[in-house]
Amino acid sequence: MAYSQIRLKILPSVRCLFDKLVQVKVEGLAPHKPIELRSKLVDDRGVIFKASALYKADETGQVDVCRAPSLGGSFTGVEPMGLFWAMAPETPHSKFLKKNVLSPTLVEIKALSGESGELLASETNERAYLTEGMKRIPVQEGMIRGVLFVPPGKGPFPGIVDLYTLGGGLTEPRASLLANKGYVVLALAYYGYQGLPKNPKTLDLEYFEEAVNYLRRQPEVKGPGIGIISISHSGGLALSMSSFLSGISATVCINGCIANTVIPLHYKDIVIPPLPPVLENIKITDSGLVDIRNALPDPTLEKNRASLFPLERASCQFLFAVSEDDHNWNSSLFAERAAEILRNHGKESFQVLTYPKAGHFLEVPYMPFCPSAFHAAVGHDVVFGGEPKAHSEAQLDLWERVQAFFKSHLDSKST
């Protein structure tokens, strides 16, 4: 092959779903020559994310990222998807934002000469969120605001409510990608979106109850119960829904708290106050970021029990996912306490997954790692913890386990 025919290939296709692995290969290089691969995407806020890695062509003039080790750059060693998970923002403390899931995320990959820096070849990977035939239906029904994803094919399908994190608005990538697996998924906003209060003084569980009932009523949704997937602040909402509401069979709580936080929660004549933070436990890192890992106390202590959700009332199955290096709060402690509460009431209806070097935001696979960002409740950039490679591996593992959990507890039940 002539060296003028250098080609960068993305296999099996330049188009794939966001959570899929691709193979990056460069062919037609001079044998044993150094090459630099660079990846770049621009998110919906206009923030640029980048990664790079140095490789050496083999004796046939090829670099296959699935087999060849990176010799330096954003990561080292054999990392088939390193150019994706290792992307970091040019603007510090930026979390990857994808608002419009109707368009793919475009990841540009370039091959440059390791000697001259000359551009040799490039290709763009289109990483989509919706499989062919997926319906994306905006929901404005009663009080409910969100988006319903209905997969193609003959239903009915199990139903899942997807709750995202504090900060308002609506986040659709996880919901759409989960719907691709054969679920009807309601991405549910709970403030700061389409007429919902921007800065609510309270949250009403009746809103979430209406959402559960709405989802269960959909003709494409099979019963008897639905699932919930949640992360961070919404983990507490998922636990409160599981504790007080009927019709919930399986709840995933990713790095959540077992007590109410930030905003008082009301249900009928019950008020659950937020767990009061211990301000002296807040630290400032050397780089000036706020570290709030130990700001929230043990919610099972007598003085804090008013904020604790009555998990023992829940009849669903739980999957608690815990990042041991979570610096948003002590997720490990909260999951341990949840397990104790359930066991003390004779319940073994839970699993706890722990990820030693992962940070707070366990997202879908290959989502850029977010070690720090603005925190809506703190009003400042905070550290979220984790190491990029371990965090990426945790996201990949958790995504498979979430699917297996929902398949086991939602899909196997009769309609």
C-alpha cells in the first residue's frame, strides 16, 4: 500500500449508538513510524473535549487501537476506547452536556505524523442516542414535564422513570439509550423546565406519583410494576418514591443519599426536611475547589432521623451503585446504612455494587469523565472525585448490570 493511501477507519461503521465500542485503525503508514491520534467533540454548550495518544505503527504499517498500546498522551496501554473516555474539557470544570438527543454526538478523530505533526488522515464517528424507529414524545400532561421514549417493535415493554441530578432541566441521553434496550423510558424533569418552578421551596412527592401513574397507564407499558433509575440528588427521590408509592418493582440508586437533601419533600401530611450539612466538614482543595464529601452527617443518627426515608416500607428490589471515591458525599456510608436498614427489617431485596476509584457521576459508557464542575446547591465548583480509567471501567460495568437488574425484575414478569 502506498503511503499516500493512509486511511483512518472506524469499524464496524462510522455510525453507532453512543454506548457502543468502535475499533479505530490506521492503515498505510510507514512501518514502525510514530503516530499521534487525537479525538475531539463539541458539546451542546459549545465546550470542546479532547484526548490524544501516541502510537507506533507495526511492521505492516498499521495501528489498531484495540491491540496496540498507547505510549503516551491522555492514557497509556491498550485502551480500545481511550480516545473517547479520556476526553477532557478545554474549559475547566465543565460537565459534558447533551440536550438534543435527536442529533448524534460527533467525535472527530485525526491521525498525525509523530515526527512532523502533519495531518495524515481523519474520520468522524457519529455516536447516536436513538435507534431507528424510536419515538421521542414530549410530555406535558397534568403537572408532568418530561420526554417519553418508546422503542420500535411490538410491545408492551417494561417501563422505567429516569431521574437525573440536581440542577434543573431535563437530561435525555441515559433515558434514550436505555430505551434502545427495549424499555419505555420517561425522562422526568422535576424543576427548572417548561413551567416547573426554577427554584422550588419544596418538592411534592405527588408530582412523582402522577408520573409513575402516567407511565403505568401507557398502552406500550407492561405491568405489573415499573423501574426507576436515579443518580445523585434524584437517588433520594427514587428512594422516597420506592418507600411511599405503589407500582414500583425495581429501583437503581447511583451514588444517592438515603435521606432527603437540599429541598424539603412533602407527601400528603408528611414533611421530610433536608439533612442539615456540617459546614465545618467542608474543605477547600489546593486548586481552590470545594470538597463537600463529608458535609452530610450519618442520617441514621437519632438527631438526623427526621430526614431519613423509610426504606423498610419499600416492596421493590434495589440496586445501589457506589463510587468509593465519590466526593459529592459519602455514598459508601449511605449504601451501607441502606443495607443495614433493609436487613434489620428482614429484607434481602437489594444489591450493592462498589467501584473503588470511581467518582460521583457514573454515566453511560464512554461519557467523558467529570472530576469537577459547578454544584447547584453549593453555588461553586466542587470536586467530584475519581480516576479517569477506573471511572470509565465502572461506567461500562454498571451499564451492563443495570440492564441485567431491570431484565431480571421487570422483564421476566408476566403482563
